[in-house]
Amino acid sequence: MRASIPFTRRAFLGTLTAAGGLAVAGLPAGPANAAGHRDWHRVAEDVRAELRHAWGSYRRYAWGHDQLLPVSGGHSEFFDSAHPVGLSIVEALGTLYFMGLDDELADGVRWVRDHLDFAGVDADVQVFETNIRMVGGLLSGYLCTGERVLLDQARTIADILLPCFTESPTGLPYRRVNPSTGDITGNVNVLAEVGTIIAEFGTLSRLVHDSRYFDAAKKALRAVYDRRSGLDLVGTEINIETGEWTDSSARVDPPVDSFFEYLWDGWDLFHDRDLRHWYDTLTGAVLRHEEERLDGELWFHRADMTTGAALGRETSELTSYYAGLLGQSGHLREGEAYHSAWASVLASYPLLPEGYDYGTGKATDPGNQLRPEYVDAAFNLWLVTGKELYRERAYDYYLRQKRASRVANGWTIATDVTASPVKLGDLTPGYWWAEQMKYWYLLFADCPRFDYRNNYLSTEGAVLRGVVRR
Ligand code: DMJ
């Protein structure tokens, strides 16, 4: 039974036209151009030049620090303000490889070899962020270069995280660990952080021939699945010691989002039939109880996991990734429709806002953290369908983001996309190096170092299958 929500949709009148004539110096205009006339190699070169330029700024102002502040020409740390771990370097490794920026890649590997000391971090770090960014980035770097130090560092960091799983009475991981002291904290955790582990831990298990990492990650996923409701819905937040739900609203939005992604990915990467079954069961329930058609657009609302009652239409830009996951996992009609719904938001705003209410058509959080999800989904839908539409959408978003976010030293976040001109902040997040710059490049470049037919990219854009060494 499909739930319905008693809200009315506001008139959806954009202040911008959807696809008209966006242009950036030296590049052809956006999707208003006829597809087929696009010089994709020229576009790919532009993406590569932008990344290389930002890398130069990172080298100059932030080398070895976690993140570049491209407006002020400074740096910030992601995990521990007193102990940088070169996060942007680790996240960039795979992207540098695919772009053929081999000197920059060699510099990055050298930095990891000479300086990376994650065990020296003296702060409570999230298991999830540490895994997807550091373990994933290092594993991908290893697969791209064969440099053993990258694999060894990935394992060292995974060993710091592993007790969060093995010391839990339920198998659901504690949320945080202090790498210096080994102290574990956070007995309430959210599904994305419980469940976005198996791609990296499973790959590590395979590479080092030690199943403990895969087993711990799978046990955490099983512990969630076993606590699903009679409707086959799962909640948002759970006490990892008692196994009780502390937030029983079901959603595909964060902080659940990539929990679903990694059920599918665990099947895709390791052909584990349990994971496939769990993904199919839970996704069937999402489509039954959370999918909603509104003015011809497909969206997903929150629902009570026990009753299925609809709870609200506020969503997050991060959820746009789900269009690609649906497309990859056999729900192509829904995936394409969902991506179109997000594309329609660009009739109202130059960039996707962080928060959006699809009932009112208004931004609920006007920022834009330079996020990759809309392009991630376009990339995945393009890989699945080969439709030029998705390259065009990704290209349109490239032009929009470049026009709004490019500053002298690279690309930065925005604090308000509802203002004209867009108001900017001062940060290049680590995922910018790992995600959308890679998706854009691979979409446009026909890259000989990437296997377009058989590949796997993690939630953070780490390529864990499909690296061609040449
Ligand atoms: C990335 O760190 C990952 O994609 C994560 O799963 C959620 N989104 C951020 C970037 O927006």
C-alpha cells in the first residue's frame, strides 16, 4: 500500500530557466546545445585543468593538511585540529591516476609514505568517515599504483576501527574511536554510519587474505536487517548495545542514505547472496511505503517504520545519489524518474541547495557544500543506460558549479544558492577530490585507465574495481 501525505504542493515557478545557455569561458554552452556537437574531450581537458590548478593551490597553501581553504589561502583539519593526515591527498590519489597526473600522484604517494600517521590522531573520529575517506582512498590508491605502503596504511587504519565492531554486543559498531588512546565512544549510531563499511573492509579482506574485516562489516548489516519492522522498513538511529531503535522513522535520506548503497555494493563486489536478498527486501519496502508521485515527479518521503504512516517531504541533496543506485539495482524506471525530479529543482536554483522540501518547492537549507551526489547519479545512470541525457545533465551541472564556485585558488562551497550572486564560503571538501571531479572526467574523457564495462566506485568515489594499470 502506498502512503499518501496530506500536503499541497506550491506553484513551482522557477526564477531561472532550466537548461538555457549557461556558459563558461572557453567551453560550449550547456544542454541548450544539440547533443552530438559537444567536444567531450575538450570538456574533459577543462575538468582536468581545474583539478590540476586546485592541486597547485593545495600544494602552495595547504600541503599535508586535510583541506584547502581556497578563498583565504589557508587550510583546515578534518579529524584533529592538531594532527593533519593529508586527507585531500588521500582522497585525490585515484582521481590523479585516472587523469594521468602522474607527477602529482607520485608526490601524493611520497607524502603518505613519509608523513601519514593516523594513529597519532588524538580526537574521537567517526568510524564511517575514516573508513570511506581514508581506508577507501588508500585502497583505491593502492589498486591504481601497486604501492604497498598504501595498502599497509589502509590496514593500519582499519585495525584502529575494528574494535568498534568486535567489542559491540550486537555487532552494530560504536560510532567513534580515538586512534591515539583506543577509547571507543558513541553507543547510539545512525544507519549510514553502521552500514557503509563493507566495500572497503571487504576489499581489504580480499587483498590481505584476512576475513575479519568483511565479517565485521557484514555482521553489522545483518544486525540492522534482523531488526526490520513487519513492513520490512528500517529506522534511522539505533542503540548499538541494546539493539533498540532510538529513531524509528524510515527514510532514504541521510543519515541512512548509503546504508542501502552498501547492501547492493556488497553484492556487486563480493557476490554475497545474503546482501542481495537484504537489499531486495528492504528496497521493495522503500518503494512500497516511501515513494510518492507529486505533479508527475517521483520523490521519497519519510515514514514510520512500524505503521508506514507518512512523516514529511523535506529531503536532502545527498539523497539524489539514490537515483543512480536504483538504476544500478534493477529499478531503472524509478531511478530515471527520480533523477528527473532533481533536475527540475535546477529550474529554481543555480545549484542544488543542501535541504529541499519537495512539497513546497523551497530550499530548507540554502547552502551547497560542493556536493557530488547529483553528478554521481548521472554518472551511474549513464553507465547503465548509455543515454547522452545523463552526460548532458552532468555537464550542465559542471558549468553551473564552475560558474558559481570557482575562485582564484580552486573551487569552494556556497553558503546561499538562493542569493544572486550565490554567496560563497571558504572550503574545498576532501570529497571534491575523490568524487565529482572524477565522475566528470570519466564521463567525458573516454579514459583508457578505467574499465567502463566492469567497475565499482564506493560511496566516496574510490574505484575498487575497474582500474586498468597502464
Ligand atoms: C561523501 O562523503 C560520501 O558520498 C558520503 O556517503 C555522503 N556524501 C558525502 C559528500 O556529500
